[in-house]
Amino acid sequence: ETGQVTITRLGAVEGQNPGFHQSAPEVSSIDPDNVLEGRTLNVELAPYEIIEVVFDNPEFSSELTTMALTGLPLVPMTETVTDDSQHQTDDDALASDDGAGGLAGILLMLPMLFLF
């Protein structure tokens, strides 16, 4: 049993570009009876929309309740051997970088200042 479900949608006001940083936000509620079928939630979202789903006082299965009370089982980690030779080469390349590439980029941008 899911208990009481509250669903909130955050999006942009209709007609505004949801990716634009100055779009007005719109917060709305979604009726769980329209989108929740048993334990499956089916919601269609527009691009960049976010939903928050809150389950108040759900009734968990006995397996999940036991896991929550006893904790998750410990799974032994296997040690993996990695080849650090590639990382060492990259570190050497960074250490020998004198920053001339960044300086060249700044010098190329100087003429742009005169356009403003």
C-alpha cells in the first residue's frame, strides 16, 4: 500500500522556453489517482520538468521492512588491479605544460575588446 501520495510538478509557464534562465516557474499538483496504477507511476513530463513524489505512511512488504531494520547485506568488494602507466603519462604531459595555449587564447581575444 502506498499510503497518501503527493505529487508536485515544477516546470515553466506555458508558452515560455523551459531552458531559458528567465522563464517564469510554474508549480502545480498532480492528482495521484490519475497517474498512479497500483505501484506504478506513469507521468508524462515536458522537457526540463521535474516532479517530486512523496509517499506518506506507506506500508512496506515484510522483506523491505526486514532489510530496513537489519541493514543492507555486506557484499565483499573484489580488488581490481589498474594499469597506472597511462595516468602517469598524462600527469607528465600536464607537468610540462607551460600555459602558452591559454596565453595565446587571451591574446587572440584582445581585438574583440575594441569592438565594444
